[in-house]
Amino acid sequence: MFKHYLKISFRNLAQQKVLTGINILGLSIGIACFSLFLLYAVNEFSYDRFHTKADRIYRIIEWWEGEGREPGGSGSISTPVAPAMKKDFPDVEYAVRTTDRGCLARVNDHVFHTSITFADADFFNIFSFPLIRGDVHTALKDPGHLVVTREKALTLFGTTDVVGKTIQIKIDTAYKPFTISAVAENIPANSSKSFQLLGNFEHLANTEMVKQSSNNWHMTIGIDAFVLLKQESRLATDHKRLALFRKKYAEEEIQDRKELKKGKGKKDQQQAVQSGIRLQPLRDIHMNPQVEGGADPKNIWILITIAAAVLLIACINFTTLAIGRSAGRAKEIGVRKVMGSERKQLIVQFLSESFLLSVLSAVTGLILACVLLPLFNQLAGRQLYFSFSRFPELMWLLGGLTLLVGLLAGSYPALVLSSFNPVEVLKRKIRVGGSNLFTRSLVTLQFVLSIGLIISTIVILQQIAFMRSKNIGFNKENVVMINTQRVDAKRIYPLYKQAIQSNTGIMDITAGEMGLGSGEGQMGRGYRNYKEEISGVIEYPGDYNFLNALGMQLVAGRYFDPAIASDTMSAVIVNEELVHTVLGTTTANALGKTINTAKGNNPPKTIIGISRNFNFEDLTHQVRPQLFSRPANLEPARIYVRLQAGDPAAKLALLSNAWKKLVPDAPFEYNFVDEKFDLFYKSEERWSTIAGWAGGISIFLACLGLFGLAALAAVNRTKEIGIRKVMGATVTQVAGLLSKDFIKLITIALVIASPPAWYFMNNWLQSYAWRINITWWVFGLAGLFSLLVAVTTISIQAIKAAMANPVNSLRTE
Amino acid sequence: MIKIRDLEKIYRTEEVETVALNKISIDVKEGEFVAIMGPSGCGKSTLLNILGLLDDPDTGSFLFNNIEVANFNERKRAELRKHNIGFVFQSFNLIDELTVFENVELPLIYTGVKSVDRKKRVEEVLDKMQIMHRRNHYPQQLSGGQQQRVAVARAVVNNPKLILADEPTGNLDSSNGNEVMTLLTDLNEQGTTIIMVTHSEHDARYSHRIIRMLDGQTVLENIMV
Ligand SMILES: Nc1ncnc2c1ncn2[C@@H]1O[C@H](COP(=O)(O)OP(=O)(O)OP(=O)(O)O)[C@@H](O)[C@H]1O
Ligand SMILES: [Mg+2]
């Protein structure tokens, strides 16, 4: 029996080449999209699971919760915490600190900038990063040891046979030799902990920063710490023990806080924030948005939903086309029933047809997905590949998906077709026109989804364009920002300035301790005005001309002046926001006022100028209070050079040459400030690309379905068209007759899609402090576009049918 | 074999009620060859569909081999039908997507006959109907007479006790028509009960008995000699 079904299914598919082609093309595109997103999701949820002890590894985090604050945590932990935990808790088998640093490295005579990770020696006792050379027990035994990854070994030496070789690395001021003790396999893409070069944490012990912080429980210097708990330990959920531990060491800090609170008003006391140490499961790190750096699983679900929508559209094609073709199959169904087929058997037959189709589509879909994978990886920023051994769950997920697609696409046609009354279909009584309310609703649904995606794409693109072009309050064009973090910048900066300033094309030069744009850090200290402590003031220590060189404007007062000695000691320029929120006064009154730092006994600062607010963060943020100073002891981390507008190539060459002459042992690293600002919108761009692709694919699939439906409508109405033509209808009238129905459906779809699309996109826009308003023409544009594509598709069929000779079409009866 | 009493079938549409069968009573014995005649619209096909368990009556009793089947559900009717009844239609009703062989094989598939047995049985029947040489052709490649021979082959392949034929010669010329009538007569002589609807007095003469219908009722019965 099954063989019979299979044979008939194949023959049916082979006979209806166009429909089968449409179905397989559509379904395989849908399945390809879905499996790519599925792979992405599986990869995201598989983060860090490859460690054999993953269920016992925890990251030590700082956790805050309290009224008026979303609970949240940070993986950055102060230096002494991890060793103290190992000492105090018998449940802790191992504890390691890790930290990533940028450094200069030298192999033979080749100098390059690289990142290096330092970790305590027990690193490999906790994590399962396999070594291809060397031994996990001794890899980090010595402070001079260095583990490199296979990839890094190959780029540096061209071989993985590098144990015993030396790399010179400059952490603070001088190069020190490191001996390669082991080579690690490349870090898997789904690892949240990764390294290229791995050194022993002890090596950092002598650096100024670590020395300062090694007994300080309040200071963080970018250290992550992990513990391996013993099998039966319940420390991770025992917040009481962790609190006691914290109290024991950080008693004085807690004391400090209490005193501070006494001085504050009632309002602040209510908002008291509790902080404490928690243990976060390793496998939770990648997907917990509550802890800094964790991705939001919501985004993955959005992606899966979009992919599911695309797949649904493809499934709908199958359903509507199968129903549309039912007229042609009515006789077959009738005869089969007369011959003794039960309804159940017919259902099985039709389902096996759709399963066959979904299996074929799954195969082509997977091939398509593999072909598209590199493109997708670029979009997703991941290195994914289909591997059933790495993701065994993919196997049954994809298998299940194929079954589901077959069921989803085939069940309605199976139910409808099998219910035909044999007496009536054999008498040709049943009007199986191929478009009942249900299939019309399905077609409408397809266009609702497609139009929704198109509207979203347009809105995201508009918002990106708006953010890009918004005047953010300073002149970010043509500014080159040179990284001077790894060089003796205090000495280099004046020399470099001298070397380049007289050249044509160089408009202005300045320097700051902070960079501008995406990926640049921010420095914020608490400031105190009279009694109140205000945190979140962003500081920009820079050269005298920092503000004017970058084109930031003053609304009152003056810029820093090298001629006024006190400017380097006690003068600050603040922005309007600081005047309003911190000082609570007007710009006119703020000039000449003083503010104090919250900690330390620094002299009070006098406000000499007030700058106009400018956006230094991405536009999801309002402008925050900001403070500029000109420290006597300026240590520039960035040199800013404003170039004349025009082709920057020659000027960049000039900057680079001057740099090499001055600092031969460090690479010339630069960015354009405007590009750094554009980077803020990378995620928006990704979303617009995803929504755009999904929208494009959906509309394509929906039109593919329309194409088939229009063809079927033409076939099913052959006789009607013939008679109409004999009665004198023109080609346009007949084509219009066939298109009218579909155009109505698309218009309805636009009406249905618009409110939810508006709602979702408006919601999305709320996260931007600066945003566009969604205008009505967005909907018009999306609708018009869909209509245009759809009408073109239908017309091809409608005109073909209308042009046919009526004599031929009447003879088919 | 068939005993119907006061059978009623009424078609209701929005405006009109059509009484297709009006308290009709008929008996057919095993081995009989009965022809049903009457003007168009008198309910012949409706009766045949009910006799063939394709449709159910509104009221009345229908004993098929002494089993009351008037209130059988669809599944039970299909079960009974596929083992006992063969059909021949005016418009052949072969499945265009299947070959001659596969069309004839179909009833055997639904009664669950094994593949080897099916092959043997189908070949036997095709041989008897003299269309073996066309076994791999599709229906569109055959003449009307050949198609109807295939349909008859399909109707008898299961060795049904009863064959229902609704104007089997309606679409055929007289020589092809006679051929089909001969086939049916042969089958009847081998013991198959046949009930045939026809408009042709000529064809009706092949039967043992003619039931004449008018407005959903029997009005006359002619016994042939
Ligand atoms: N599905 C239906 N819905 C409504 N009325 C029907 C239906 N099927 C048959 N009828 C009506 O029932 C009556 C009997 O129809 P039936 O098909 O049995 O006639 P018939 O004797 O076979 O005619 P013909 O010789 O033309 O084939 C007719 O009046 C017909 O219009
Ligand atoms: Mg009839």
C-alpha cells in the first residue's frame, strides 16, 4: 500500500512540474532560512557546554539589586576575591582569575599589536580546552610560560611545532621574553571564554595596577574569575554564605556606605542598592542579559519567529496550491472512494504526497543552507557550520521540522480533498474553484507577514539614516583618531604634533585620555556638589584645544587657555546637562561655581565654560553630564588630527610616516571618528539586513504562490474565460477579472498588517532617545511595492490565459 | 440479495425540495440481471448510488444480504462496498494518472491483496477482457470502447457479487456497446448479479427483468423471456 502511495505521489509531482517546482523551491527556501536560524539558535544555546565540567564551573559576579533598580550583575570582579574564595570555601576545588590585555608583541623583528589573556595556573584544571602540544598540568606552571592557539601559532610561525620558542611581549614598559609551553586547539566559536595567547596571571603581579588592587575589594581592573565547585557543593545558591564571606573581607566598605547614606536624604535611602557576590553558572553566561555582556535570548526568539514566518509562507503556498489543484483531482478522489478507499486512506495518501515533497525540499533546503552559510555567518557575526556531531540535536530538530512542514502544508488539503463526496464529484457537482474563504485567508496571511516585514525594514533603515545624518553636536567628519595607549604618549604627543602640524591638509591636532565613538571606554567618577554625590559624570581629560579642535561649541565662558596656569589645576568645562541635572541651575548662574570630586581630597574645580550638549554615545542614550579638564599631567590615549576634507590617502600616509619615524616599535593604529560613530549602529544595520532579507524572501515566496494560484485559476476558469471571450470580452477585461481577486486580498493584507507593524516598530523606536516618527507613506510604500510585485506576477498568468484561443479552451470540456 | 422497502431520498436546496426516490420498494435476487429504465430525472442514478452504498437514503429499509445497511456510516459502507460491489459508469471514470494495469489494480489495493496475487489477478482479468496488450497505456491513449472494457475489468477484478452499471453504453457506439453488453452477460452467466441503468431498449433486452421508474417510484416491471 505504501509503495503504491509513494509511486502515485512521485507521478503526481512529476506531472505537475510547475506546481511541484514552485512548492519545492518555496519550501526549500523556507527550510533553508529556518535551518540557518535554527543553527544559529542551537549554537547560541550551546555556548560553553563543551567543557566537561561545565555544570560545576561558575563565574564570580558582582550582583546588585534593590528598589528602583533592575537587578543585574557584572563579571568584573576585584582582584582578591577569587584567591580568597579558594582559601575560605572547601567546596571550591579551583579558582582562577583571567584578564585580557592589549599588548605589543615581537617575534624575531616583527612587531604587532595583539591581545593576551592572563590566567591563574589552574586554568586548564577548570576549562577543557584541548592542547595539541604540551601538557595541561604544566602549561601555565611557570610565570614565563605562554600557551598559543593553533591559529596563532600558524600565523606567527607557520607551524604548530612551536613549543620552546620565544615571544617578546611588552606589558607595561619593557619587552619580556615568554616561552611557548603548549599549543591549544582553536577555541570553539561557541565559547564565551577565549584567548589567542595565554600567559600566567602571576606575570601581572608586578604591574602597578595589580599591585594596587591585590588587596582592594572595591577596585576592579577588568578581571573575570571562575571557580570549579565540588560535585556536591551547593555554594552557588547559598547566598547567605557568600554574603558572610563578602562581609568578612569588605567590612570597612560596607561601613563606608552606611555613613554615606546617613548624610543623604530619605529618598536615597529608599533606593538603597544591595550589592553582593554571586556565582553564575558558566552555561548561563552567554545568554543572561542581566549580567553585563550577556546576549538577550529575546533576540533569538525574534529571529526564530521571523524564520518561522518565512517557512509558514512557504507552507501556505503548498496548501493553497494543493487546494487550488483539487478541481483536477476531484475525479481521482471520487473513483478511489467508489473503489473502496476509506477517507483515512485518502488522508494518508495526500499526506504522504506532502511528506515526500517536504523531504525533497528539506534536502534541497539543506544544500541551499550550506551554500548560503558563509553569507549568513557574515550577517550573524559567527563562525557556524553544520555539524551533526557537534550539535546532535540538529538531527532531530531538522527531522522534526521536515515532518512538521509536511503536516502543516499537507493536512488541510488532505482533510478537504478526502472529504469529497464521490457521488457528487463524479457528477461534477462540487465546485472546486480553488479559492474558498480559507485559502483566501491564507494568501492574505502571507501578505500580512510579508508587508509587516517590509514595513519594519523601511522603519529600521529610516532610523539608521536618521541617526547617521543627525547633527550630533560636534564635527566628527575628517577626524583621525590615533591610538597612543601602548606608547610613551606624554613624550610622543608634543613631538608628533610638531612633526605634522605645519603640513598642508592638517587642520588641527589635539589629544585626549579618552576616545570617542563605539568601543571606546568612558571614565566616570563621582562628583559632589555641596552634599550630594552624583555618579555618572563622564570625564574627558584632554588638551587645551580639545573642544575647539573637535568642533564642540561653548554656550558660555571660555575654552582652556595655556596662558592661564590655574587652568591645569582647578578649571573645568561642563556641558549643559551637568549644569541642569547636577547643579540644578541655569547656564548663566553656573559659570564660576565650584564642584568637588566625591572621593579623595582633590581641590574643588571652578567652572570656566559651558559646552553645548553633544551626543558622545549612541542615540539610544540621552546626553549625560559631561566634564572636560586639562590635567597638568595629561597622558593622551588618543591623538586627534583633523584633516582637510577630500581624499585622505596622502594625509594618512603622511601621518603614518611621521609616526614610524617617531615610534618605530609600535604600529600606527588609527580610526576615523565618524566611522567609529557609525559602528554604534551595527546591530541596527544587522537587524535591517535581516528584516530586509526576510521581507524580500517572504514577498518572493508569497508571489511564487500567487503565480501558481493564478495559473490554477486560469486553468479552472478556462471554460468561463472561453465563453466570455466568445461573448466579446477583451484581453484586458479577462486579465482584470483574474487579477481583481488577488489585488483585493493584498489591500486587505495591508490594512491588517499596518497596525501591528506600527505598534511593534513604534515600540522598538522607544528605545532611542532620538528617533524618527513613523509616517503614513511607509505603509503606502510597502503596500504599493507588494501590490506591484504581485500584480506583475499575476498579470503574466492572466494575460496568457486571456490571450488563449477560446475555441481551444471550450473544447477541453 | 437486495431488498429495499419504502426507500426515500429527498434533495433539499435553498428553495426547492426534490423527491428523487419516493417510497420505492425493490427486490433483486442473487444471479439476476436487472435493467432500470425511465425518463431523465426520475431517480435512476440516485437509486443506483444507494444500492451501491455510495449514498444513504433518508428513510426506509435496505437489506443487503439480509443485513440492514440503511444506517451504516461511511466507513462501514466502504468496507462492505469494496468486497462486494463493482461499478461501471457511463463516463468510464478511470484515473488519468494511472495506467490501465494500475486502474484495474486499484480495488485490490484497497482490499489489501498482496502484490504478487494482485499482479496475477489483474493479468487474468485483462486477458479475459482482451486488453492485456494495453496494460501500460494511460486511459487517454485508449478508445471509448477500450476504456469501458478497462472499467468493466476494474469492476470485476475483486470478484464482486454485484455489479452496478449506470448507462454503461451511453458514451459508446453500437458495436462497442454490444461488446460491453456481451461482457456483462458473460459475467452474469458466471453468477454475478447485475443491476444496470439504461436508456436503450436494445440493451435492456439483455436483462432478465426491466424495472421502469417514474418520479422516484416503480411503475412497471417487465419480465423477459
Ligand atoms: N445532489 C443533488 N442535489 C439536488 N438534487 C439532485 C441531486 N442529485 C440528483 N438530484 C435530483 O434528483 C432527481 C433524480 O436524479 P437522478 O440523477 O437520479 O436522475 P436520473 O434518473 O439518473 O436521470 P438521468 O437519466 O438524466 O441520468 C433529479 O430531479 C435531480 O435533479
Ligand atoms: Mg442518471
